[in-house]
Amino acid sequence: VGQFFRSGSVNCWSKIHPMLRGIGVGCVCVSMLLCLYYVIIIARCFLYFFNSFTARLPFTQCVEVAGMNLNETCCELSKDKANFYYWNNVLQASSGFNDVAHFT
């Protein structure tokens, strides 16, 4: 339809009927959200890719996280070092809404 009208998504639907312009706007918004989603996935892949060039892989060992005692970490308790690395180093997830220390 866009090739027939020689215009973008918003103008294409607007030329069919002015009230259908929202379909074009919705298509643009969904495309933007999908693009952002895949950019985040690719960024995580690059992060793991470049971290894999170190002598010891960072996700195979317990790494000290600021504010945590290494003896009490979930890494030591669950023995899941890759999961610990993902949540604390890649995502930098906090313990909840009250803990926003790394945003300041």
C-alpha cells in the first residue's frame, strides 16, 4: 500500500481515510519499540562478547559487588556464578525500589 501511494505509513493510511491515520502512527510506534528491544539484546551480546576476551571469564567466578559482603552473596550460596554476574554486573539490578544507590 505504501508503494502505491508513494508515502510512509502515516500518510498512506491518511490518504485511504483520515480517521485511519492512527493505524500508521501505531505501526511507527510498534516499529520503534521493536527496534529498541533488539538494540538492547544486541548490546548485551556485545557485552558478553567483549568480556569473553579476558584471561578469566568474569561470569565463571564470584566478583565483588559494591555494598555486598562476598561471603554472604547469592553467588556463594547458590553456586550459580553466571546468574549472579548477569543480575549484578550486566543489569546492575538493585534489591528493590528503596535501593537506588547506583543511580546517584
